[in-house]
Amino acid sequence: MFIQVYSPTHLEGQFELDKTTFNKGFVQTYTDEYGFTLRKYTEILAGYSGNIRLTGPGDAETLWSDHVIDCLYSLPFLPGKGEVIDVGTGGGFPGIVWAICRPDLNVFLLDSVRKKCTALKDIAKELSLSNITVIWSRSEDYAATEKESFDVACARALSDTGTLAEYLAPLVRTGGIVLAFKGPRVHEELAHLKNKWQIIGLDDPSIYPYVINEKKHFIVRWNKNKPCSSRFPRRPGVAERKPWWR
């Protein structure tokens, strides 16, 4: 597997990313230390293939190379302690990877599909992960009752960047961060949102590119620098119909 990491250029705020660690094989460090449990996770997840669609391709090796390795790149952004939430978690990416590699964090997995949540509880139990809480809910409904409760909120392959940020921002307390895993269209998705992020309490995004198997990936990070207004979260479905930036 060919992995290349490009140095981040914009670092600020409460959560600091160590560029030396980012550039010198931290992915290998985590796979060396937690590889057995991470591999077991992919095997368990592969066993659900054909029964419940928790993620895309179902074989364990593809889950490892396309999903686990990708999720490991977000680990340096996590706080030293606290509560983090993975929204639209599906099969548990990145949340279960976080829970395995950071047993000192409380990891919340949120999904709107009940069958997925039941499966995630079973997977967490089989992996003996006591730091996981699974929530069956829409993100907007959960944010309405648990507004600004988390140090980090993240989503992977969930929606366009602007809509995704609206889902995540109300969940994060001031001083926390929002993370999004994105593909090659990230710059296009961000272009029309310039200078508007304060509307949802975020600063301008920082983009961290990296390469896995010759494919470029991106993590987008925002600092939450002020509380969301009472306008957010909005009712389920409104974010897609009425973009907040227009």
C-alpha cells in the first residue's frame, strides 16, 4: 500500500496537529499497536455483507485499505480527552476506529437507521469497546437536545460540505472542532461558501490532503469559535432544501 502525506499548512486553535507526527508514519504506529483489533473489526463488518448494508464493499481487505486506513488519518485531530461524535456513522467509520485507537475518549456513534444502530452495538460488544455509545436519531433531532455537547463532531461520505457543516456545527461546543472527510471535489464545494462560516459559528476551514493508493483524500477542519444561533439546528430535511449560506 502506497501512502503519502502532505504537510498541513494552516494550524491554529485549541487542537494542535503535530506536523512531525503527521509526516513520520503515525498511521503505521497505530496499525502496529491496534492492528489486531482493527483487523478483527473489518472481519466482523465483512460478516454483515448481504444482511445489512453498513458500508460499501464488504470484503475485509477492502474495508481495511479503503476505510480503516483512511480513518486513521483523522486521529491526530482528536483531543487529549473528552467526547466525540461520528454522525451518519454507517458501519462505524471513523467512530469505531477512534474507539479502538483512543480508548481514553468517549465515542458516540449516531445513525438514523435503526438496524445499523443495533448492529453497531453488537460490534462494539464483540470488540469489548466500553467507550462507545450508539444513538439512533437524525442529527438535527439529536443536536436539538444535546446542543454543543461535544469536543469533536465528524462525518465521512455523508453530504456536500456546506450541508454537512450545518449538521455538525450545532453538536460542537465553543473551542471544539468539526471534521469532514472529503474527496476531490472539496475545493469546488467550498468555493461558494467563502467568508460565510460565522453564520454557523465556525471559522474558515483548513484542508489537509493525503494520498492512499495514489488517490488523493482530504480532511476539512473548522474551529468552533462561537455558539450557534438559536436558528440551528433546523428541522430534519431543511438543510438540504434551504442551504444556510444562501
